Amino acid sequence: MRRAPGHYLAKRHLVPSLPVGYHARTTRRHGRPMNLDNRIKFRHLACFLEVARQRSFAKAADAVAVSQPAISKTLKELEEILGARLFERSKAGVELTEAGVTFLRYAGPCVQALRDGVNTLRGHEAQVETVRVGVLSTVESLVVPEVLRRLHRRHRALVVSVATGPSAYLLAQLKVGELDLVVGRMTDSPEIQGLTFEHLYSESMMLVVRPGHPLLAAPLRDPQRLADFPLVLPLAGTTIRRHADSLFVQCGIPLAGQRLETLSPTLSRSYVLRSEAIWVAPRDAVRLDVGNGELVELDLGIREPGGSVGLCHNAALPLPLGAQWFSVVLREVAAELH
């Protein structure tokens, strides 16, 4: 059976055409004819992807510079063409339906491939490779900087665009083709469903303070004393926060009333060095500081078992050459450091 280039099969007999003036052809599934529908336009896919990314019609409308009624109308048209409901509204926002999740796997790569094709034909940065990477805080301080150093020594024309944030946000970007890779701890995130994860190493959490901290004056025999000092923790709901909470449960330590919750290693480090706060941090985030004496580890006599740090990509989208280079070097660095 011959199929047109760019032909994708989706569930529920949904076959989206390319978002250009593509001529319909007929194929068969379960013995019935089905046509590629050339009514699907680029604006349909752009609006769909933006709502999926923002989880809000209002925010998506702002992002694509149209009114909210206009984006709602565009998505209604797309749902009518596909014969399926793509979104469900709730008080919490907008969620993809099962059909929406299925369509997302094809729409994101389709739009990104079209953009790449247009840029190639126009000769935009023809000699420069680009990789778009989502970086979680667990790898931001040590692993990724070393990967970047090696990459730029080996490849003279490579642009690395890095996005940071919670794993749910970065994985959502990966699903819609806005990122090529995501690196860090993310296996507990529901957004990882439908994506491909490669385990690189396991990393535990540790507690660190500034030199001269009151808790360093004598051996820490009563972990309950930690509740007397401010804590620096990852954001609630994130993968590494769950690991941090697990460590406190093992030690029977209540969370302090004073807390800074952030995913920024820079802010965490600066605050801890200027205060009596205790930073619950991924080991790699503070390894260099502990090694050179700028931070000191608190020994609780127990260590959190660690979480899986790895590399995630969207298998529905071929990896660009720059992303392949990044993946190779990341594996090298991870193997050497761990």
C-alpha cells in the first residue's frame, strides 16, 4: 500500500494531513476507505499545540496573538474535522482528552518538521546545528556545564538553547516538539507517559550548610534540631521534592516553618551562604562547593536512596544532529562522574 510522505495514522481513524495544501489520497483501515483531510491548516495545529502547552485558552490566545473566541472557534473546527474531542475544561484549566494526547504525538513533530524544512530551504543557519534542551536543577550545576564545554570544543558551529523549570513543564514542551531533549530527574512525573527515558545514573539528596553553621559545633545527635533552622527545598510537587520529603520522613524530621522553595541552584547557594539555612540539595548540585569547602555536608547517619537521573526524548520526532551530539557527550560525562 502506497502512502503519501508525512502520512501518520492516529487512533479512532484520525489521519491528520500535513498543514499545507496537501492533496487528499485514499487509504484503507479495517476495509473502509479513509481520506486525508486537507481542511486541516497550520493555524489549527498552531492553536492546538499552544493550548496543549499552556493548559489555558486565554494564555494560548495571548501567545498566538488572537482573541480567546477566535482560538476556541479554531479548535472547534479542528475537533469537527477530526471527529473527536481534544480538550476537557475544568476549574483547574484545560486538559487533553485521550484523543488529544494521541493527536499531540503527531501534531508537534509535524509542525516542527515543517519549520525545519522551511528554514533549510531558506538557508537559515545552514551550517549551524541547534539543539534545544530542557535542563532540570539536578544536572544544572555540574553535569550540563561539562557537557557544554566538551560539545563546543568538538563542534565549531553548534547552538545549544537551554530551558529550565519543573519536569512537568519541560516534558510538556518536549511532547509538542518545542524541545529536543530533557535531562534530569523526571521518572515520577505523569508527563513522561508517551516519551522515551534513558537511565544514566542514580543520585541521592544531601543536606548542606555554610561553614561555621551552629549545627556544625558538635556532632548532630538529634535530627529534630533541623526544624529550628530555615530550610531550602525544591518546589512542592516536583520529582526531587518528593525525594527530599522522603529523606525527612526516614529521619523523622518535621518540616521547618521557615522555608525557601525554589529550583534555582544559584538562589539556593547564595541564600545558604548568607544565612543559617539548611539546603536539601541533589548531590551533584553541591558537589563542587562541598569539595572546595564553601559548603559543608550535615551527616544524619542515613542517606536517601537516590533517584534516577536520565535523558528523555520524543520518539515520534527524529533527533536533530545537534541533539545526537548532545546525547553522546552527556552519556560520556555521566559515566565519568558516576
